[in-house]
Amino acid sequence: HSTGAVEIEQIPDIAEKDLFKPESKAEYWQTNVKFALDLLEQHKDEVKKSFAQKFAGDKQEVTDEQIAQLEQSFDYKSVIAELENLDKEYNSVKNRISQNRKEIRFLREWQGLPIYGAHKGRFVVFYVGTIPVMHYDEFRQKCFDAKTIDCLKINETDKEVRVLIASTTDDEERMQVMFEAYDFKAAEFTLNGAKTIEERLEKLDRSIEEDEKRLEASSDKIKNHAPHIEKFKVLFDYLTWKKEQDEAMKQSLTTSETVTLVGWIAEQHLKELRVQLDKVT
């Protein structure tokens, strides 16, 4: 592997059960180290770069002894576990902010609504929803003709009209027929204890403000691990090297006494390979 001169192939006619199974977990930890590097780079830089760009022109020479010392002195597994927890915390807060902003956009479309959802009393039923613009005038006329139904326009867009409809409880069946005929779509509201849309909007604004502070704090905790970036880069290269070795070993036939590999080599490298092999076996 260190000469880079041999291309390993699967040994033909060998059962899967006879092949060597590496236990180094190099691939698993290489993936985890890549996660840590991506996360640290993401929070360190304003401009995001691809993983390849982060490593381009940024290699450092290290010896086997230095790598062994790094593995002993750097508790990277614990650092990765902490970064995973911080990333989960960061994304959880970020998702909550996104959901709250989505709710704010929805509720602002309904500002001015006297009530915030379907409601049934003893004599009157209220409906809240939208009707396509093309059907609204005819629907409104039907309500007027019925005399026991009223339709209040809240606002409208190019495509739909937001409405509050009130009818007597005796008209429920007729309302369902009209809703189907004019493509009425009920709007769902969840104000989570707030009495009005305005009150809910205020709570959401405060929640976002607090979460943005939490987001910044989580990012700062991640940035505290930025000094480990260079160590992680060395580990990533080393684990990539180990992973390639493992993949080659998965294609070898191993007994208690021997290891058999099949592969290709350019003829001009054969002499040097023999010299290297003679040093170990």
C-alpha cells in the first residue's frame, strides 16, 4: 500500500466465508471524522466549501510515529460524540425557528379574523377557510340568497379569498354541499393557548428571539473545538489509508500461517516490491 504500485483483486473461486474480515472499524471512524471536519468548517467559515476544497493544498507531512502519538493523545472519539450532541441541539433549535417562522407567515395571512377556527354554538356555526377567486362572487351570492348564511371576506390573493362564514346550525348540511361545489378549503388554526392571532404572533416572535440566542450559543460551543481541525485532518487521511488497506484485506485469503493476495503491478515496480516484501516476510 505504501508503494502505491499494486492493484488488489478478488481471489477467484474463494467462498465468502473464507475471506478475511478486518476489525479495525477504520471506515466507521473515517465517516465520523469527516462529519466532525465538515461541522467545524461549517461553523468556522462564512463561505461554505466542498469537502475536496477544504483539503486542497492543505496537506501536511506526518510520520507513522506522529500518527500513533496523535491517536494516543487525542481523544477524538469523545470530541466527535460531543460534536454530534451539539449538532443535534443546533439543528433542533434551527428547525424550531423555521417552523415558527412558517407559522408566523400563515397567521399573518389571517390577521383581522374575529375568531380563529371552526366553532359551533347552540344556534350558529362558524367556518374559516379559503375559496378560489373565480368562485367567490357566486358563492357570496348564494350565501346572501339563503338569508341565514353570512360570508365575511378577510383578505384575498390572486388565487383565493380568505373568508369567515357564519350559518345557523340548521344549515350545516347545505353548507357542506356548497363547500364541495365551490371548492371551499377549511383553514386549521392552533394558537397554543393564545386568545387571538396577534397574541400568538407576539409569542412566536419572542420564541424566535430566544432561540436565535440559543443558536448562537450552540454555534459558539462547536467553534470551541476549532483547534482540533488540523488533528482531524491528519486522522482523516490516516483512516482513509487504513480503510483502503481493509478493503484490500477483504479480498485476501488468510489462514493461521499465511496471507494470500492477488493483484496487478507494473513490471518496472516489481523489483522494488520484492525488496519491500523481503523486509517483512
